[in-house]
Amino acid sequence: MTAQNQRVLSAAETGFEEAFAATHGKQSDGLGEARRAAMARFEATGLPHRRIEEYHYTDLKAKLRSAFALSAKAEIVAPGAVGEVETQGRLVFVNGRFDAALSNVEALAGKISVSAWAEEMGAEKAEVQAHGAAAFPRADALVDLNTAFVQGGATITVAGGEKLEKALEIVHVAKGEGASFSRIDLVVEAGADVLVLESYQGDSGAYLRNTLTTLEVGDNAKLTWVKLQEEAESATHLASATANLGKGAELSQFLLDAGSGLSRSQFAVAFNGEGSNAALRGVSLLKGDSHADITLSVDHKVPECNSREYFKAIVDDKARSVFQGQILVKPDAQKTDGQMMVQSLLLSESAEVNVKPELEIFADDVQCAHGSTTGEIDEDLLFYLRARGIPEKEARKILILAFLGEVIDELDDERVGPLLTSRISNWLHV
Amino acid sequence: MLEIKNLHAEVEGNKILRGIDLTVKPGEIHAIMGPNGSGKSTLSYILAGKEDYEITEGSITYNGEDMLELGADERAAAGMFLAFQYPIEIPGVATMTFLKTALNAQRAARGEEELSTPDFMKLVREKAADLKVTPEMLRRPLNVGFSGGEKKRAEILQMALLEPTLCILDETDSGLDIDALRIVSEGVNKLRSPERGMIVITHYQRLLDHIVPDVVHVLSKGKIVKTGGKELALELEANGYADYVGEEA
């Protein structure tokens, strides 16, 4: 028996293969080659399943039951408001494609250059395309699908030394059903400082979104990347991201993981220059039967870098939260400080949390630690608040907000802190 | 106002209260004394509505209302207040926000209008000054990093703000030095009024030098075994609880 040849394709896998054959399969330009190479890899592996270690808790082959058509080009009047944050430029993508009419990038001239593209791109984008596939540190079916199908994207470059107080907003809107594929390449040149506020939203359709984001944070540059994942409940959100940090660079990331029935947010960070800091933080708000997977890997290649991972989850009903955090400290990476903390609050007996920390340390002079707690709302705290006249429902909200607030406090960014607090508060009041 | 009749309670099959009868009238201060494990703190938790106990017999009525039917927050809105023996630290909840939420929740439950922020701030500042609760303490998360004495003062501040009609003080003197005991007692005495009843639970007579009770009860093995005037506390201080602990054995 040759098990290899026995692989049964799922409806979703067949759907992707057929969609590819009908669209990009025949393109003969350079871009088509990158697409075809990616599709060939995908056809060899299929959707990741539970026997693939990185996907053990998130079996996409089992979870993606039906085939998705590719999303159609769509028009919207305006995206939903992202919130009370001062912005100085906006990129809007609808179903994966850059929408020039809804975007505003003129104001950025001289500080941030934006080169956006839609699927009718020519061969000159082949290089961009190849970069995306190569950026992710391991072979991954989601990245391959993105490369094969990408419908639009942008290369955003923040000019060296530019310190921008106001946020650059990137809004991704899904309209109707179907699968959308988009790419963002963000380069923060040496000494620049920028806040990127990214929002994912969609109408009620059972759509699929696959994104690939590559971040380059130059020497002594600072990037604050805040992502609001607020997709429709019936949506699937599959996001892959990578970050490369130069010398003395700083990356501060916050993920608000509050939408979509099924999500996978994978983020690979690499330290390429000494004396850099990366802080990855996030809050997951899960209810119903949603499944949210956050998978992080931090690669300490060089000495004297600090990484911090701090995530909290509220898991209600039958929802499931998956967190996987890998810290790799290579032999040269002496004086590394890597800290990981994951805390979950279960609001129902059927809720589930899977946490897998993974520390691989090959240097001897390092400080690394990981911790994880999973529990319920403390009845003694609840009683104390109720004994002061605060009704139970309100008391629970106060305690949940206090629990999650610690992550926002640690982000310590007054530009986005109130927005994040109010988003969580709204979610709790539904 | 408060009427406890034949109250029996247990937790996981252990009988803790075995038939408590107690009536507190407006304006009265009742002291409940007794050795460790006699059920004093349990009684205070049950009055406040903690759900860990099974009430197997008896009743608690307050101003004619059946308290056993009400949750902790509803009892608070009805005018009951428990000053905790061990006030709980709640990280992430600012003291001021908590005080305002609690006060306005009770006002809303009673059909009263919410207090505006400036009015509220003024009220808190006044009451806090009396109890030597500093503005810096009010800025901190609730009880977090407070010393034992600060926590007790903060409890009495909450009591002064919420203006309950029945105050239950559970070993408010524990962990207090002489100065803190004086400040806390003054805060409590300021709340004495003909409309307000108090139950003061304590091991030691010294608190009762400051907060002078009208009635003293001795609780032993889940029952009130002796009731007398304030002189009973002095007698207990001199002779200990041995006489009473023995009775039920």
C-alpha cells in the first residue's frame, strides 16, 4: 500500500485546484510561474491537518468543509468606521483588491510611498510575488495559497527617519461570499516610526480571507502594528505574517482577535540585528463555536534582543482558543530575553483552550520563561463586587475588562488604548 | 429591621450554623463574639448573600423582605453592607471607578438618579478625608498594594459612601494598630444613627471600647449561647470563652 497516493482530496482542496486551473493555470508571464510553483506545492501537501505539528489543534482540512469560489471584484460605498484614532492616510482593500477611490494616500507624499496593485498586474510584480512566498520561514500551505491566488496588495515604504504620530490605516473589507487573497509588504526604513492600524471587516457572508503580510523594520526604526480582526461571524480568516527586525529596531504588535468563526493568525518574527525588541500582544474574544488559533514563532538569531509575548483570551460557549508560541534562541543569540505569557478565562464549561509553548534554546547566557494560566472568573471577586450592589452581569464585565485591560496597559499607547478598550467593552455588552 | 430565625447552614455537609435567632432594631449595635470556628464569619457571609452555603432551615428577613430570595447585589441595594474581614484586591479596577459604579448601581436599583461625576468626586473627597484615605490610594486599583489598615479604612469609606441601613463589620479590628483602630472606629461611630443598625463581629473586647454595643451575643458552635449587655464583653475578656465552648460539647 502506498499511503501517499491514497490522499483523498477534500471539497475545499478540489475547489482551490479547480479555481486555479480555471484562472491562473494558463498564464505564461513571470507572475504566472510564481503562482504555478506555489500551487504545485499546495497540491503536493493539501490543506494542513492535525498530523502536521503546527496545525495539530487547527485541522484546516477537516474544518474547511466546502469549496470556495474566488471572490469577485466588488464595490462598496465606504468601509465601516475603524474608530476614534487620528489617521493620516488610508488604504482600502475590497475583496483583496486595492480600491483607489476609497483610499487616501496623497497626504502621505514624501513620508510614505505606496505602490498598490490589483490582480491585473503584469510581469513586473513577479519579484514582489516571489518575495512573499520566500518571506515566510517555513513551508506553509496558507502562504502557498496566498501566492497562488493573490488578488491585490500594496508595498508601503515609510521613508527613513520619518516619525509619524498619526496612524496609517489599512482597511480590508469583504463583500459577498468567496475567497479573497491579499498581500501587504511594509518597509519601515531606518530611524522611522509609524503606527499602522489594520482593520478586517465584512458583511455576513461565509467568506474566506487569506492574507500575507511582510514587515521589515529597519535599524533603529519603530513599528506599532495594531490589527483588529473583526470579520463576520461566518467568515474564515487565515492570516500569515512575518517580521524582520534590524539593529536597535522595535516592533510592538497588538492583535484584537474578535471576529470570524474560524481564524488562524500566524506570525513569524526574526531578529537580524542586535539590541532589538519585539512585543507581540493580543486579546481574543471568542464565543459561539468559533475557533481562533494564534501561532507565533520568534527567531533570535543575534545577541541582545528581547521578545515578549503576552496574550489573553476570553472563551465562552463552545469556543476554542489555540495558542502556540515558539521561541528559538540560536547559538549566537547570547543575552537574549524571551518571555511568554498566555492567560485564558473560560466562561463556559464547554469552552476549550489549548496552549503550547515551545522554547528551543541553543545559547547559554539567556533568560527565557513561559507561563500559562487558564481559569474561571474568581467567585470571591465577583461576590465582593456584588456585595457592593453591582449586579452580577455588570460585575462579570468589570472583571473581564480588568483581566484584559492588563494587556492594553502594557501596550501603553494612548493613541489606540481607548479604541481597544471600547471595542472590548462593546463586545462584552452584546 | 433584621430578623434571623432558627438559621441553619452547612457547607459540604458540615453544619456550621445550628439555629441562630437574632433581631436587630434600628439604631441598635449588636456585637457578636466567639472563639475561632464558631461560625461568626459564616453568619456575616450568609447575611451578605455569599452562595457557598446551603441554608437548610430558618429565615432571614430584612424590613419585611425575605433576604434568602435575593442575590448579594439586591441585598446591598436593600441597604445591607458587609465590611469584609479580608477586603479583596482587584487588579485592573480603579478604586474611584469601582466606588462610582457601586454607588450608581445601588441608586439605580432604588430608582434614584445617578450621581454626576463632579458631585460624586466631591462626596468621595469629603468622606475619604475623614478616614485618612489619600487621593493616591483612590487612584490605585481596588485594594491593590494597600496595607491591612488601609484596606480596612477603604472598607469603611465604602460604607460611608453607600450609606447602608444595616452595617455588618466582620472583624474590622483584625490587623489594625491602635491609631488605625481609632480612625476606623470614629468612621463607624459617625455612621451611628437612630435609623441604622449594626452588627459588629469581633474576637476582642478592645474594639467595643471604641464602638460601644447595646447588646453582646456569644456565638459558639453555630448557636448564640449567651446574650447580655456591653458588660458581657468585659466578662469574656477576663474569663475567655471556655465557659461557653464547653456547654455544647
